[in-house]
Amino acid sequence: MQNEQLLLDMRNIDMVFPGVHALKEIDFQLKRGEVHALVGENGAGKSTLMKILMGVYTSCDGDIFLEGAKVTINSPEKAHELGIGMIFQELSLVPQLNVAQNIYLGNEVSGKTGILHDRQMYENARNLMKKYNIKEYFSVYDKVGKLSRGYMQIVEVLKALSRDTKILIMDEPTASLTKEEEDTLYQIILGLKKEGVSIIYISHRLEEIFRNCNRVTVFRDGSKVETKNVNDVDMDKLIELMTGRKIEAAVHVSTIEAEDRKEPLLEVRNLVWKQRLCDVSFCLNKGEVLGITGLMGSGKSEIARALFGVEPLDSGEIYIEGEKVEIQHPWQAVEAGMALIPEDRKSQGLVLSHSVEENICLPIVSDYKNKIGLFKDKKAGFKVKEQIARLAIKTPTPKQKVKYLSGGNQQKIVVGKWLNKSPKVLILDEPTVGVDVKTKSELRTIIQGLVKDQDRGVLLFSSELNEILQLSDRVVILYRGSVIKEYTNCTSLKEDALHRAVQGLV
Amino acid sequence: MRKIKNDNTCDDPQDVQDYTLTVRNVWNYLRDNIALLALIIVVLFFTAASGTKFLSFQNMANIGRQSAVIIIMASGMTMVIVSANIDLSIASTLSLAAMLGSLVVTTTGSTLLGVFIGLAVGLIVGLANGLLVTKGKIPSFLATLGMMGVVRGLSMMVTSTKPIVIYEPRFWYTLGDGSVFGFLPISIFWTIIVLIITFILLKYSVLGRHIYATGGNKEAAKFTGVKTDRTIITTFVIMGVLSAFSGLILASRMHAARPGTGEGMEMNVIAAVILGGTSLFGGKGTIIGSLIGALVIAALNNGLIILGYSTHMQMLVRGLVIILAVLFAKDE
């Protein structure tokens, strides 16, 4: 690199949340025109540091220097002013507006009277694309809603660049992109580098880091482990730095003998869905937990949604206890004996404005009716109390609205509502995300308890490898929409082997 | 750190109620049940302003009769709005059912057949609304706005806008113009029946639970195996049938059906439901609330007439009452 000058210097950044020491005296330096990767497991502190840089979290200790001058970043607006921009995973674009309008949204080109100077705006947008060498993938007049996900991401990048951005933060930019879109994005990153824009690149896909980045900083448990030149490390070294020596923490607890669980419960054959799932097959046996893992965008959530009839499959067959089932709607999945604990509990798992009781009762109302369709309130109420006690749900009364409960208790309610129904196949999609440590371990105990019943099975979709190792009897690894590896014996499996596998190294 | 919410929010005293009778509790109760407060204020005001006239048995029966169709339709509308939809076509449905039902009664002389045809009209319109909203994926506001025009047009076409006069005493007395037990106007009797059925349906039936869940969070309800489309279609069908029933009651009471009957009625009905505490966003609301809301609207209209005000004044006051009630209601 030609200009090795320091652009950003964060010193002794320290941050404490109630109960969690999120960042422990972090030093972080960013050079002008470099692409700097941040890696680490979920909760290692990457996002927290970035939120501090973006002015989302303001009460931390430590100093931030930008181009040698000390700055205070107390709001996202201030961060924008200083030339710091972030591309979020959830894009912040208005689909109804066109490319140029989106780029200049909130920063419109106008005269003193407030009348827009449209021609100037389109001209500026075109120049911007030319400046960063973005070929004519789309025109500045195209409606953003019609663009592919990858091009939307490029518009988002342009939006940040239109405001003289010096530092661009990208959080998992390729998670939902196709291979082709990815390559386009890499081209742009190359162009940005040449223009002297510094990029902070957060990704779980390590191969990307070797391809795009100059340096990499590894985080673990809120501490910075090391900053290295990408050329000085290889993937094994990175994984070692990320996981540290804590591999023994994942104690495998499966108690079932391998011979006991040979009877297939759920068989999935040749699932194909758009470009996201290519020919996925696996089998869940009675009395076992099958862990399915992979990086973001590997197809985990897609399988869960497809199995439950939320998204219609392009092709593929599903068998439950040897019988073929057709599942086009979630209610058919429920009738077939499945239950889904969805990833997004607030929008898909719960009716937030309703009570604990009503939420837990919902799946079983049809089972507790008399001849004329009236609901047996008392009997169901008894079932509700049973679940509240069994799962230790902390609520002052069953009539409490669930929106007033903590994330962990909400998740227990989602679990509780299905336990009454006794599903044969319980599908868990990221069951412990956003849940505190104590509830996390409680939930894991509950999941283990479920498969004690030899007729049931649990499909666990999780990106927390630690959790996968701890709970699963077998593990299936997904990579870019395909099953690339299956581990049948988890007792001897090590976390770093899983880390390598999800990166596609098998 | 204030950005992160404390994890033990379950100690929140919200919803843990204290039932002792204090001024503060009564006040809070009335704020939660704004329609009841409005009813009390309206009744007290008109009693004071008109002397005994307003509170007389005769006038109470009048209010009952006048509010019958609003209450019947508000019961159906409660279900529709709780499921996070709306139906603007109810007044048109009321009119088409009244026209076709009356036509059948006058031509065949059979009250039973007339009522059957009238209710079938409501069922068909409701089914069409439900299918448009669920399978057609049209927002209910637009789907039923369109149906409102289509059905009103059909109603006008039945007799080329001429009214149908009904000479069939049996039809008069069974629905709108008779009385039961010697004192209870028959329209009030039917209203009570509808209230009981819809109350049980919404509060104690499986369908009711599914309606609340669908309105509260359709996505979550679907993920739980609730047939949300079927639930929504059912609410529209019930709404259609109740609108048709209201149309038959009106025709029976007037001994005639006019194609313009009930125009603007949807505003009264929606106002009653909202005043009764049902959330326009769905998932929350009760039949009792809507009943009280409907009584407020009816008492207002009646009281203003007794005091000698014009119908314009009724419209103005009704509008103000709704705005005030929603402003004053405790927001969550």
C-alpha cells in the first residue's frame, strides 16, 4: 500500500452492559485505503465496537481519533458528518424510488426554495458510479425494488459514498448474495480501495477475508486477540485465534446409544428452492437431535421454512415415519406432527399484545373444544400453568401480556406453546439468539429433555457451533445450499473441525 | 447502559390489578372502557336537558329499536376489525338483501323463502369479500370499498331504483314490527339473540381464539398452524349475513325496501366498534364494548332529536364524540 497513514485510531475502548463486559480495553487502528476485516464468533464484540463508531452506543470509555484529531461521536448523524458510513444487513432503501433518488435520499440536491434539481442529481449519480468504476449493471433511473439483492447492496454503498465517506463499515455484506453478485461487490471494494476509502469488513466467511482484506483483527469474548496482516495467517490459524483454547467447554451430553436410534422419523429428499437450496437430503431418526449448521446464507433458514410449508419448494420430497407428506401450508405441517420455533420470535412466534395464556393455548385450541366448537377454558388453563411451571417462565400471572416479558421468557413461551401439542418433529431455528446466558442453558436442557421420548426428534438449526456440538447426536453441514458433510458421531467431534467445515473445508 | 433493556422486565406492575373500589380505580376503569364513560355522560346530559322525556320507557324502547341494526352489524364488525380487517360494504349488502328478500316475499308470499334469499345474499357478498382479501390479497379497505359500489349498484338495478312495498303481515311481525312477551320489540329480541351468539363465538369458541390471534399477529398465527385465510373469510361471511339480517329487519319495520336504505350506515357501525375499544390494528376488542359503543351513538342521535336539533347537528356531534373518545382513551 502506498499511503500507510493512520486514518482512525480507537484507544482503550471499554464498554459494560448490565451483566456483560462487552468490550475490554480495545485498541483498533485503521489505515487509509485498507480493507480491514473483523472476525470473531457471535457476541465477541465486533458489532458493539462498530456501533460505538457509528454513534449508536455513546457511553463507553476510551478515545477515538480521526485523522489525528480527537472526536466525540454521539449520534449516527455525527458519524455521517465525520465521513463514517455503514452498510447494514437489512438494507435501508426505499424500493419505490429509483437508484438516484435513493442515493440522495435525505441529502437531496436542491435549490434554496426546496425545489429538486433532478437533472443535477442524475448527473451526480452517474458521475459517482463512474468514479468508483461501477459498470452499467443498472441505470440511475431503475426502481430499486426491481433490482436484485446484490445490486441493492451496491446502491447502498453508493449512498454512503455520495456523502464523502472515508470509512465504510460492511456487516456480512455477502450473506444473501449469489456468487455472481458477490464478484461484483468485490470489484467495487477494489475500486474503493484505489480511491483511498477505508473499509471495515465484518464477515464469518473466512475465504472472503483472504480474498479482499489487507489486515484482520480477531475478537474473542470482548477482547481483541490480535491484528495481523492477512498474508501472515492462514485459515487454520484464524480459526485457532477465534476459538482460543475453549474447545473443551462444549461437553457433549448425548446419552443415547447409537444402535437405539436407527428408526427414521423425518426424511427429506432432494429439496430444491430457487438458487438457495440445491438438492438437500437428510434424515432425522427417532429420539435424536440432528444439528444442521452453516454460515449465514448457507440455506439453514430456507430449509426450516420449506419444511414447515412457509415457502413452497421447487421440488423435493418429505417423509414422516415412512409416509410421504405434502406440505404447502404451515397448518399442514402442524397436522403432520411438526412444530417450528422460528428464528424471529417477535414477528413469527408470538402475538405480543396477547397474554402468556393466550399464546400458549393457541396451538391447542382446536384440540380442546366440545361438540359445538366451544373452547374448554379450564382444561387448557391447566395446561398453561403446567408449561409455565415446567419451563420456569417468569411472569406475574398467566394474563400478563408477553410484550412485557424478557427475550428469554418469550422464547420459553414459544417452546411451551408447542410442548402441549407433543409434536413428533420439533424444528428449532436459532433457538437461543438474543437470550441471556442463564435462559440459554435452561433452554438447552429443555431441548435435551425432549428427545428422551423415543418417538420424537429435534431438528436444530443453529449457527452457534458450540450449541450444535453440545446438543446434537449427529451434525449436517450446509455450504452454499448443499449438504457438504455429515458427522455421525459427535462425541469425538471438536469445535475447530466444525469451524473448518462451515467454511467449506472438508 | 440505558440502550440495553434490563432483562427482568417481568416485574413490571402492568396488568396486575387492584380491585378495591377507589375513585382512582373507577377512573382508570372508565378510561379503559371509554364507551361506558361516554354513555354515562350522554345519558346524564340528555336527562338533565330534557327532563324525564329522555329517560321514559317509551323513549328507551325507541333507542333500542333505532340502535338494533347498528348493534347487530357492530357485532359482526367487531370480528372483522379484531381480525385486522374492515368491511365498508355492509350498508350496500344491507340494501341488496332487503331489496331481494322483499321482492321474493312480495312475489311468492313466503316469508321464510324471502328471509332465506336475503341471508343468502349476505353470505355471498361476505364470501366474495373474504376471497378478495385472502386469495386475491387485496387490502380489505379497497376490496370492500369496491364491493360497496358494486353491491349498491346491483341493489339499484333490482327495481330500477323504485322502492318495494311489502303487504305481508307475517313478514312485518316476525322481524321488525312485532313484539315478544307483549312488551319487548321484536327487533330488540333479535338483537339480543345476535349479541349472545356473537359474544360466545368471539369469547369462547375456537374460531374466536383464531380471530384474535390472526388479528394480533397473522404471521405468528400462521406459523402456529392457524388457517388464517379461512378465519378471515369466516369473519366476512358472518359480517355479510348480519348485514343482510339487518336489511331484512329494516324492511320489515318500514313495510318497504328502498335501494338507498342504510346509506352511510357503515360509519355509525365502525364508530360504534372503535368507540367500544376495538383496535383498528386488530387483535383486541369485545362484543360488549361494541354494544355500549352502539348505544352511545344511538342515544346521541335520539337525544339530539328530542332536544330539537337537526340531523346535521347529529353528524357533527357524532364526529366530535368519536374524536374525543379516541383522544381520551388510554393509549398503550
